[in-house]
Amino acid sequence: MKHAPPHSFDRFIGVDWSGARGPRLPRLQVAEVLAVETKPNLIPCPDGKYYSRDAFVAWFLETSRLPQRMLVGFDFAFSFPRKDRQQFFPGATDSPETAPDLWNCVEWYCSKSERFYAASFVEDVTYARYFQGEELFERRLRITDQRCHQSGLGRPESIFRLVGPAQVAKGSLAGMLVLHHLRGKLNNLSIWPFDEMPLSRSVEAVVDIYPGAFVKMSGVAKGKVRCTNTLNRVLAYFGSAPVHEKVLEGGAVGDKADALIAAAALRHLSSDGTVWTP
């Protein structure tokens, strides 16, 4: 079989995730850029105006059939903090020990509820007490969150935050359900940093991203990007040509911009060993 260098990818996908409940999710936006292209493009949902998580999974599985090396960035936390307390959920009976164990645990609690939605996990008596508003809540951060803040690239929220517009718990847990599902369907899926990076010509490498950090890295803006002019300045920093002025029309402006920036940034940074060394 023909091998490729670990940093060599053909296609870069940025996914601005959504933890909302409902059949269709306007804020779930997907963008791509090829290694040989000059600018990223939004990928519309194949079966409707907006993606559902089911529709996204179907699209991902179909796309993964192509003989390509694909690097995908998901805007959600792949795991809970563990190193600080040596457990995801200190004191919980049978607390998961690894990230894949955690995904399997979330799946077990949510298997009878709404597909790819994790409300059952955060409402269960075993784990509910660790989230915001309950007695065992702590604003714990992952090492990646801490490094991001220390580097001046933003202040990621604790995955244990469960209320308010900045909460990330339900979206990340829904994402873990998707990771667990994809892991069972794809032989060449590498969820970094928990899996080794295959050297085969066909692989789907998946990484946890924070689009706000990419924006801060560019120095163009400090918050959400909501206009095409600012978007194109950020894209230029990551070596991409400008997108059309109408690309952000039709709602979910900040989410579309995040997906486009993520795709461009992944292409630009994927071969930089000071940023990522799989």
C-alpha cells in the first residue's frame, strides 16, 4: 500500500458544531478546502437547508469513502479534564478511565434518548452533580484549554458549564456520541491524540479545534467574525484567497465564518511541527 507522510493531507474540513436540540441545526456549519485550492468553501447539507447531526454523520461517512487523507477539525471538546484530578468525575462509581471509555459511557446513558443528543447523561443522578449548578461543580479546564488561555488565544469555557450562551457541555457530549459512532464505522479513523496516525493513503484524522484561537492568532479581530471583509483578512493570514462577498448571507454568519476559517487554518498549520506533531 502506498504510504504518505503523517502531515500530508488532501482535504481539510472545518466543522462549527452545535449542541442545540432539534431536527435541524442552522449553526452546524461545514467548510472545506483542498490542498490544491486557493480558498475554502461552505458545504451545504445534501438533504435540506440545514444539517441535522444525523445528516452530518451520513455526509461524513459518504465522504470518507473517497481515497484521500482528510484532516477534520471539530469545534467541541473531545474529553473532560482528567490530569488535574486523575479522574473525569472524581468519586463517581466506575468513572471512565480513558477518552474512548468516556464516549462509550455517554453512549450507554443516551442510547435510548434522542439520537446524538446527550441530555440523558447530564440529567442522570450519577453525573448531573458535576455540572454547573450542582454540588460537585468545579470550573475544571483541560490542559489544552489552559494552554490556549496562557498563550493569549482566548479563554475556552469549562466543559462542565451547563447553562448560558457560553455553555459547551451538551454540544461536546453530543459530539462525543458522534465520535463514538464514527469510530465504530470507519477503519481508518484517527481521533487525535487518542489514536495513532495511520500512514495509509486513505485516512480521516480528527482534531479538536477552537476557531476563536485561529481568529486571535491572525491579529485581525478579537471576537466572532461577522463580515466578509474581516473574514477575508483572517483567511489571508492563513494563506487563503478571499471568498465571495455573499458567502455569509442567510443567517448563522459567525458560524459560517468559523467553519471557513477553521478549514483554512487547518491547511496552513497542519504541517507546522511547532503547532501539531502527530
